[in-house]
Amino acid sequence: MVTGQDEDSMKTSKFIVLGPLLLIAALCTPAFATVAITYCTPSHASPQPIGKTITWTVTATDTQTGPLTFQFNVLAPNATQFVLVKDFNVGTLSDGVWTAQPFVWVPTGVEGTYQIQVVIKDFTSSETTSKIVLFKVSPLVTGSNPIIVRTANPLVILFSVPSCPAGSTIRAVFQEQSATPPPPVLTNWVGCRPPATVTFEIGGMLASTPYSLYAQTKTGSSLVNGSTVSFKTQAIPDTIPVPTFTVKTPASDTTYPVLLHNLLQLGGGTTYPDVATDLSGNIIWYYYANDLTHGDVMTRPLQGGGFITLQDDISWDPLVTKEQLMRQIDLAGNIVRETNMGIIQQQLVALGAVNGGPCRTIPVPAPVGAGCAGAFHHDAIQTLPNGYTAVLLDTEKIFPAGTQGDISPLPVDVIGDMIVVLDTNWQVKWYWDSFNPAHGGNGYNKLPVSRTAVLGEPCGTSTAGCPPIFLLSPQIAPLAHDWLHANTLYYWPNNGGTTNKPGDLIWSSRHQDWVFKIDYQDGKGTGDIVWRMGPSGDFAFDNTYNDPWPWFSHQHDFGIENLGKGPATLFDNGNTRVSLPTLSTGGVPGLGSACGPYDCHSRGMAISFYESNMTVSVSPNGVSLDLGSFSTAMGSAQMLDNGNYFFENPIVLINLNTTDGYSMEMAPTPSVPQAGPADVLLNLAGPEQYRGWQMLNLYAAPTT
């Protein structure tokens, strides 16, 4: 059965196909292959109210062997352009019929008639077809009183209010009902669009707790409060393995009362959800990716609520699932938009990225010079101009025997990185490739492939902390070289406030102990490496405090605070420093019995740097804070608006079988070096975690 209105039923477009097998298939494809939709139906008939979960089932046939891929776009009421929600991903084939992966759509915006568009494409033959289905979404509010509707997340509700005047803005205000309640939480302001109602997602509340809630409308300088509604949150289901947090140092500052945790467990064990807690460690929000079956890396919270995550799931290759999807989710956990490695690879190859195609189409053994992109990893940011998004991809490339000092007589698999910039519909607009000589890769003196990882980290096909590895085989050197291991992206707006200068990209390489500036210039840059910051890089460290090891190493979460004006904050894991003979005693390498207390701890750092004379300094306004323990990987850093610092010290070894992650707020004491953590304002212990953020609430994301 097919419902709705047809677009042009057949559209043919040219596209660069990937790999020799697909190319041969394309050359052998008849000129009049056809793709036809056979079924396109929602789980619930139109109309349905705001917040209703609607799953679309789509099937199609193809006169060729396929595979067929499916894309879903949505046109909201009164909008003029379709918005991508789920990009082309492969369907499943049974008895000659292709079925799309379920498209789960939860309209939480305005009421009215939506257009749901499915586009189906055979990328081998380039044949495509599409269909539009109209679907009406009805308001929750039909009278003058606000309405509360529960979501699938027991700690998130929908709060819908009547229409407000044109030209006004509106927000929601909610507060715990108790004898001594904490301050009320304010959502972001949104514009009124009469006659439509306004619906807010309300998140950041304790379980099984009563709250009061009202809307506040601003017209000019006038504020008008709406009717107050009381409600009680639900309990967290026993099936959700929420973690336990322990307060080691009670909060002495409550300006930023929300801690957001990405509970990624490198050592395995329980797969925890992402959670937000209050300063006492009580859960006030959680998100579990893909119905408890897959992990996710939360890269950034977004202004106004919501998050970007990298998730494990099926992309075009059903045998590869690790970090194959990038999703934007809302507070309720609904998917706002989604892309995947398969379609990103297609777009990269179309742009001429020789190392951007899929890995599994490369012959085995992979020939010298073969390169590919394998997965999303570590970071994605949505702070570029025009709402663009930048994301990291890992890449692999085969080099001649002996590359990077490999002692095997076989060709060598080297793991690099690619930065990909996506437009507002998550289509590739620009990329930077570490293996491209013009982009600072092989043969370019600022980052030659001959410069090995500082500590020589290798990767096997299942090494913890490594991306999926595709090009190893018995004819390739046994272990890949994890050359760069990028872990952070930062968009530097106007390069620190330089008038009318476009922004560049900053990325942090754990295994090079370096931070790089890339000539992006808002999409018009060359991709050249402008500078390298770190030991033996392009900057000199003005070591006022005579620190025996002033530089960071194996660092995470480099960002420039105050909207790019500085200082730069980072989490200094310190692996290289710790691996050397201890600096204060001349003793054995780090973590041994002779290890000095300062030498072998990770640090939270805030540094000033000056491109005018290429110097870096902690003084007079920075910090290099001993965090009291060593974390071998992960971590985050953030300067709060009140001048304090937040550091996520993510993997603290408690005993041979136990690790904790410490969420720490610290005062800006500049003295270095020092033994033991100084001026700790909060230390909350929980499971190990990739990143953390300290926030005013879930609607006010950090700006770095």
C-alpha cells in the first residue's frame, strides 16, 4: 500500500560510486533500472497530537540487486524547506523487497500539517524515487490552560501552553516543591508564533518529586506569568542501571548546580546511560542510546537543550557497527537528525577525498597507498557559523614497510584523522585529511608521517580505546600505528576577536602531545597547519614558575574560553610526563614507588598563548592545578563564568579492579608546581567517564 502525494516518481542523478566492485556493477547496470515504493505508512493514522511517537514503515523494490538506501526529510508547517532527519542508510532485503530501517518521528514543535518525504536510492545504478506523505499534528492545548504530557523518559515532560502574542518571547519556569527549594530553572526564550501553541521539553528534575511549572511571556520590558501547574515526576525504571555517585568534597559553590556525565567505560563492565546529576550526585536526567543495546559518545550539549552523540549501530555495512552514526537528540531522547558513515563516505568521495571511501571495498591485502575512512570518533561540535557542524573521522592508510620505524618486513597500517564540516542538513561541505600532503600530512614538514606517536601506541583489531580497524591482514604488519588519535575539535571564532577575520579550526592530538590550528577560514581556507602547540612545537613556554615539565601531554578537551578570547583550557592527562623518570626525584618511570606526588598526577590547565611572539604561559591569569591522581585517558576542562574551573578527572585507579571518575570544581589558584589538589570546591566520585560538564541547567550549554 502507498499513501500520500507523489513527487516525481523517477529521478536520476550522477554520483561517484565507491570501490572497484561498485564501479564494475555500475558499468554493467542496464540504463533503465527502476526503483519503486511499495509501502509507506505510519504506525498511527493522521492526525496525532504533539509528542506522539510515530514509526514509519517503508518498503520498495529494485530491478537491480541494490542495495537500496532510504532518506527521510520533514517539512514543518509554514516552513519553506525540507529538513533532513535521517540520511540515506541501507535497508534489509527479503523475498525481493527492501525494507527501510524504522523511521521514528516524534513531532514536538508546532501543530499543523507536516510533509514527510522518503527518498530511496540505489547508489550503484544511481536510480532514485521519492514520495511525500501529509501528516497532521494536532495541539495538546485546546483551551486556555496549559497541559503536561509525559514522555518515554520519566524525568522529562512536555509542557504545552496556549498561543502567545506575535513579537513576544516565552519560556518555561519550573521549581521543586519542598520546604527549602533550590532556585527555579529557566528554559531558553523562544519566539511566539500565533495562532500556534508553544511546547517545551522540561528536563533536569529529580525522580518521584513534585514540581511547580508555569510559562513566562515577555513583551517588550513586560513579563507576564501564566497559570501554575503542579506535577510529580516518575520513578526511574529498575531496568535502567543508573550509577551511584559519592560526594568526596561537598560543594562550597552552588552557582552551577548541574553536572552532565558521559559515562563511557573503557574497561568494560556495566553500560551506563549518560546522566545529569545535582551537586550531591542525585540523578536529574538520563539518556540511554538505542534501547540499552548500543553505546554512545556524547560529544557536546547544545544551547536550548539537546546533545550531539556518536553511536554504535548499523550503517551501510551490516558487519560494522562501532561509532557508525552521528545523532542529535533532544532532552526526551528523540532523534532530531541523523547521519551515518556510509553516506558521509559517499559524499567525501564525490568531493575528491581519496582517503574518504569505505574500508571494506579495498582489496585484501590492501595495497600500499590505499586509504579509507572508518568511523566517527571522539568529537563533534555545532558552533560553526551558519549552524554548521564539524566532526572527527578516523582514517587508515597503507604505507611501505619500515614506515614509522615498524620492524616488520610488511607494509604498515597507519591510523590518521579527518575533519569533516557539515552544513545544516548534515551534508559534507569541507574536509581536512591528515594524509593529504596539502593538508599537513605525508611530506608536509609540520606533520610528516615519519613523526611517530610520542609513546608509540599501537592498535589491533580489538584493542581497547582504538577505532575499528579494517586494513590489517596477514600480509600487513601485525599492528596498526595509532599516529594521531585526535580527541577534540574547537572552532576559533574570529581568531580571538580579530576584526572581520574568519574563524579557524583547532584540534588536539593525544598521541602527538600537540594542539594544531588549521587554516579553515569559514570554509575558504587551504587546510594548512598554521601552528603546532606543545613540546618541540612552534610555541615557546614562558615557564615563570620553573615547572620541571610545564607542557601538557596526551591532553584532552582543548578549548579557548570567553568566546575565543582566552584563556585556553585543557585536561593534561600527563602520560608522557608520567612515563619519564620522575622529575622531582630522578626515580623510576611514573607510578613507581619513587614517583613524586606532583610528577605523576594529571593536571587541569588554563593557559594564555600569543601568536604575535609564539609564546605560551600559565601566568599571570592561568592555572596548572594538580588534580591529586592520574587518569591515563579521557577527561575534560572548562572555565566557569564565575572564574572557577571544572575538570573531569575520568579514570582514577582505586585498586586493581576499581576505577572512579572525579567531577571536580576548583578555585583558580595559580601556584605551580604543587603537591596534592588545591582549593577543591567540589569532588563528586562516580564511574569512569569520557567527558563531563558543569552547567547552570540543561538549557545553558558551555560555550567552548
